[in-house]
Amino acid sequence: MCGIVGYIGYDQATPLLLEGLKKLEYRGYDSAGVAIHTGSELKVVKAQGRLQMLSDKINNGNNIKGFLGIGHTRWATHGKPSEKNSHPHVSQLGKFAVVHNGIIENYIQIKEELLKNGVKFVSDTDTEVVAQLIEYYYDADILNTMSKVANKIEGSYALGIVCLDKPNELIAMRKSSPLIIGIGKNENFIASDVTAIISRTRDIIRLNDEEIAIIKKDKVTVYDKNKNRVTPIPFHVDWNISTSEKSGYEHFMLKEIMEQPKSIMETIKPRIKDGKIVLDDLNFSKDDLEKISKICIIACGSAYHVGFVAKYIFEKILRKPVEITIASEFRYMDPIIDDSVLVISISQSGETADTLAALREAKSSGAKVLSIVNVVGSSIANDSDDVIYTWAGPEIAVATTKAYSTQLSVVYLLAIHMAYMLSKITKEQYDSYINDLLLLPEKVEEILANKDTIKSFAQKFCNCKNIFFIGRNIDYAVSLEGSLKLKEISYIHSEAYPAGELKHGTISLIEEGTLVVALATNDMLFDKMVSNIKEVKARGAVVLSLTTEKHKDLEEISDFNICIPQVCDMMMASLSVIPLQLFAYYVAHLKGCDIDKPRNLAKSVTVE
Ligand code: F6R
């Protein structure tokens, strides 16, 4: 979603802001802009469309000189994509320029009040209200002004502000939308995401909710919204810069798909010591585990699909009831939660507004919240009782692949660890699961080595209009992910169905030539899948089946077949998802789609 970057220091701000915004492009956007304090004026330039348009307008940043500035990539929420609605927004008298991520929920009410007081608006956005309100309250004391603003606006915001009267100050404030401060040597930054500034600094302060920061080139001062000083705790980010570069791949998505053996290994290996799973970050005694009456999993999108797999696994080996709910539904469905419930939230970014809101709802009802998160220090990580990090490194492509795989890996670790603590599995089963876990990276590698076969299938099917994915049990959960991957990047309509459910209605959509991707990796349910494949074939479907070496003969009743290696049923998701990711990638590639930045989508969805 929208991206923010801000700079104050000894270097020219504009090229640095453009460079930072470039790193944030992956979040998705429709327009971009910068505001630079030139020493005598606030120079604002905006452009609709790609960042290159903005860059071209200002000669790659060389046309505007100044050592203080803010930049923004906008993903429209209030007001359609246009130059006038893009950020930075400037107040009526030109004293303030503001960039904003989030949504000001009471902006209409504030706008009406300001209109009555003669303030004139030029855009349709909620953000302009903030710019005007700051100027309206401004009394030469920035902290005092921002404190009044913080007490007036409602909703979510990460704000970067420059003031004409303050050529040596960058101002920031945030609530429920991420904003970090990067600490450099004689230069400081703000950003919505570490990737924007990691090439200049790795020392980070994370602003907490309703904190205001006054940032000079050599000093950062942070206050709460009532003007009390707070002492922020900086942390160091050790992400490898090359993980945020394409390293020779045509797209980040392909690079991230290919990185999965390494990412899975890095998530699992350090947590297995002397043949035992060691989850240092988990504060659960056997007694705590025994008292859990049910597990509720909350997440969105692909992370929700990981939760779907987790439900099958936890219920199978932990024998505890598991509910899995889409986070945006959870908080408004009056969930039955108390302190005996363990809530597990899953999120790559750790900033998904719906997941964060659901997590807070669960905590307020007394539940303990354990989160599976990729981004260290993110809002979801901060608000959780326990966090297990996925250590996938930065994921840039909008469509998740390696984060999904590492989330699955954490689910296995957690389920096996808990089941063993509760004596639900024997020592032999425990050892055998650990053995399978450690084999995952090389088995994923084997599938990746065969990627040209998947590419050849993509060539056959890239002109399809509708595709169905079917499976049972965990294969169904993976079908959901395969279908989502395909539609989000190739724009081909697809549906995932539990294979046994098709004949209760949806089979009427199958006609001559409809592609059905059938997942049949589960030994126990294999024969049932064979029947379901025959059912769709009898109605004219073309079947691309996906199974394990053991069931290779499935190719006889399929039109095309993908054969993958075997691990225990519980971990097959980690292998079966790989061909589906590759299939989606190659189909989208052949269709000429913008793979890393699919239309209308954002990487980190920070509004509800
Ligand atoms: C799909 C995808 C999204 C995210 C979802 C949750 O490829 O990436 O569906 O999984 O928006 O995001 P996080 O995991 O950041 O909470």
C-alpha cells in the first residue's frame, strides 16, 4: 500500500527520496510525489502513474535542491488516482506539506468544521484534512500543534510532515499504521518500511501508537501525544541487502520462489538442536498447553490459507479444536473467546490492519495471542504475547511465496513441539516428523529443478478463461492457495473446491475443455480423488493432476500429470504448493502481466 520516505541530513534529499520510493514500489501504488524544503520554499511535485513519471518531471531529482524532504507513493482509498489526490498535500497558506498512510476516519466532520472557518480544499482526500488542520492549529510550536492534531484525528495514520518555518526539522507521527525512523550519521530518515532506507542505515526506531517525533539531522526527540518525552529503544536490522535486489532474476516472484529451499532451511534448522525442536520464543508450559480449550487462527489471504493447513494439522496431531477465521470477519462476528483460548495470528508483514484489529479484539477478551510473523518489530509482533518469526527475509513480490512456505514450516514446528509436550505423539513419531522437516528443503529443490515441465503446462493453458483447483483435506487447503496465486497475478478466474463438494453444485460449470487442476497427494484419500477426477473428465474437463511418485499411475486417467516427491501427508503442502506457484508465475509471464505488482493489489494492506 502507500509508501512513505523522508530525509533530513547533509545530502541532496530529492534523489534519496526517489531511491527510497523505488524500493517501496513493490507495495503497490498509483501515483507518487515529493515535497522538498529548499531553504526558502516548499517545492512540491507529483505525478500520476509510475514513479518514473515523477522522476522524469524532476530530472531524476536533480532539479530540486534541498536537504529536507518527504516522498510518497499513493494507493488510492479516498478519491480516485489523480495528481490532485496524490501526496504530499499542502495546506492552504503553503506552510505545511504532508504525506500520510492510513485512513482518517473522522475526516468529513473535520473538513466541515474547517470549511466553516474558511479553509479551502483542493483534493478529495482524507489526508488533505490533516495538512489543513495542522496549519489551522499552528501556533509556532510544532509539538503543541501536533499534540492538538493527535487529539483530534481518529483512525489510522503514519504521517511525515515538513513545515516552511522549520527548515531543520522533519516531523513524524503515527497510529496503527507503520512508521519507522532510520538513524544515520548526521542524517536521519523516516519510512513506512525498512527496505526504503536499508542502503543508508540499519539502526531503527519504531514509533509507537500516538507518538510524535521531531527529527533533526543529528537528533531525534520522541513524545507521546500529550507532549511527554519518551525514550525510544533503537534496534538493528540485519537483513541482507541482496535479498531486496532481483539478483539476475526477471521478477522478484521467481527469485522468491527459487529461494524457498533456503528460506525453509533458515526457518527450521536453527530451531532443531540435538534432534529436538527448540522454540526459545515460546512461553508455554505443559500446564498452559493442557488448559487450552480451543485454538483460533486469524489471518488474511495466503496467510489464511496457511491457517487452513494448520487447522488440519493441529486437529490431527494435537487433538484440540481449531477454528480458522478470516481476520476481517473475526472482530465483527462476536467471537467466543476467553482466557482458555489460544489465538494464533499469521502475517508476513506484521502490519495487516485486519489481522491487527482481530488480534486486539482477541486480547481484549482475555485470549493469549501467539503470532507467526516475518517482519521483526512490526505492529502484530509488538502486540502479541509470543512471536515466532519466519525469518524469510524481505519479500518484495506482492504475491507471497517464500513467506507462505516459511509460515507452513513454523506451523509444523509448533504442532510437533506442542503435540510432543502433551504426549499426543510418540518419540518415534516425533523423530520421524523432525526427519521429514529437515528433508523439506532438498525435496523443494527437486521440484524447482523441474520447473520447465511446469512452464510447458503453462504454455498450454495460459489462454484459459476459468480454471478449477480441487483437492481433499490439506490438498484442498493448498488448492485455495494455488487458485489465489493464479488469479492475483494472471487475472484468470479460478475457483478452489473441496473435490467432494463439486457435485453439489459447481460441477455444472465444468464444460468441454475446462481445466481442472486436481491435487491428489494424500494416501488415504487417493481413491476418492480418482473418482472425483473421473467425474469431471466425464463432463469434458481437461485434468492436470498433481500427485506423488507412489501414485504415478494417476497419469493414466489424467491429461497431464505433475509428479512430486513424498514426505509425510502432514507436510505435503510444502511440496505441492511449489508447482502451483510456478504455474501461476509462468501463466502470468506468458500473458505479459505485471507479475511483481499486479493491478489493484498492495503488498502490505494497512487499512481495514
Ligand atoms: C497473496 C498475498 C496476500 C497476503 C495477505 C496477508 O499472495 O500475499 O493474500 O497473504 O494480504 O498479508 P500478511 O501476511 O502481510 O498479513
